[in-house]
Amino acid sequence: MGGPAAPDSTWKGALNVSYNIGPGFVDNFSTRSVLTLTFRIDIVCLFADRYIILGGHRDSWVFGGIDPSTGAAVLQEVVRSFGTMKMEGWRPKRTIIFASWDAEEFGLLGSTEWAEENARVLQERAVAYINTDSSIEVWKIKSCPDEGYENKSLYDSWLEKDPAPENNITDKFTCSFFQKTDKFSNYPVYHTVYETFELVEKFYDPTFKKQLAVAKLRGKLVYELADSQVIPFDCRDYGEALKGYSDRIYKLAKKHEEQLKTYRVSFVSTPLLCAGLPTTRPGCPVF
Ligand SMILES: [Zn+2]
């Protein structure tokens, strides 16, 4: 990148390059366009201006046999199923947006560009975003087929395979659907040249039933969110999850108090406390 050098070592990585903070680039850079595809089921209804979004990326680090192709396949299967229902006359109560992101592996660029471009409308109208990525690790909820566990619920089969205490949700119907972003994939070929379609076909999901189970789960989730009169969502769980994230950001920010002061970044957003603070933008400088 071009622009001034990074202010201190915390901004620098281990590569033998100069770490600048932009904007723009130095010489010898190449560009590649980012193509995000979105399509939607529009409706004329009371909740038409409320959006349920199902999205997943389709670019890969190498061959992407699992990440993202199993997730992209799930997205396409859900779209196909909803398309069939639409042709039969079904219309959801809320608008559904399907998104296929480009350039996820390089810093979530595709989805970030789209979210920034539509930030205002998303802030006002988006109800939920469901992500669909690697789909060989089958998740929770009832009555979905997981190969070898046909007589059990999907949740029970998932718990049996991964009985960690945090996965044991006693009240299955009020669990929050926050994706855990702090845990990276736990399959050993992640992002390697060995992550091929052949590997999925021979070892991970030979009958493709795992991907089907995930498609049913994510499809059902989108269906419930889009078509229920009252959104099946527990604000208390949501609040708790948000508080957890904000606590983590706050603790991280505490390590950089000097920079927060220099750049006038604050967690405090009440008008009283902000009064008198010089700011170039209308409103308070909010982190
Ligand atoms: Zn991915």
C-alpha cells in the first residue's frame, strides 16, 4: 500500500515489505474486479421492506472443495427450492435476498463492499443474515437427516459428535443463531491444495446427505424468519451475544488508549458526554 508508514510495530507483519497505511498503492500493483451476485424474492405485503438475507462466498483459497463449495452448493439448493415454491405461488411475508459473495478470502471484501454500499437500508430493514459456508459439519435443530443418525434429531446427532459443554443447549428453541467467528475451521485440509471435490466425494460426504441436511436446516431457518408472523427471535439472547462482542471489543480497545485519544474514538455516545468534543462529522465520534 501507499501513503504514510504504519505508526508503530503493532501495525506491522512479518513480511519483508514496507507497511504503509494508505490510501492508494505504490507502483506495480494489479487489480481484479469483485463480482457479487444478489437476487431476491420480492413481495407485496405488510413486511415487504424487511429483509432476510442468505449469503455465502464462492471464491476459494486454492481449489475450495469444502470451503466454500459445500456452502455454495447449499446456497444454490436453497435458492432452487425457494424458486420451486415461488413458482407454485408461495410468497414469504418478508423479502428474501440471496447473495453470492466474491473475494471473501482476501478480507471479506465482496460482502463488505455490498454492505457498505447498502449500509443505510440494511441498518433500517435487515432482520437477519444467515451465512452459508463449509457445510460438512452438520449443525443443530430437529428433524433433519444426518447420515448414520436417521432416528435422531439433527441437534442430538451434532451433540453426540461434539459434546462440548457450550454445545449442550437445554432450551433448543431459544438458542441464538450467532455464528461463532472466534473459532476457525477444524478440518485438517482447510485452505490446502488437498481440499478438492474428490476429497468431499470420497471421504467427507460420499452421499451428499450431509450437505442436504445443512441445506434443509438453513432453508428452514430462512423460511421461519421470512414467513412467521412474529419473528422467532429471542431479544434476550441477542442482547447477551451483542454484549459479549462489545465487551471483547472494549477490552481490545483498552490496550490502545493513546490511539483512541489521538483519533477521538470513544465508546461513549450519549449527547451529554459528547457535548463540546470537536468533530468534523455531525454527531458524536462513536467507535
Ligand atoms: Zn469460507
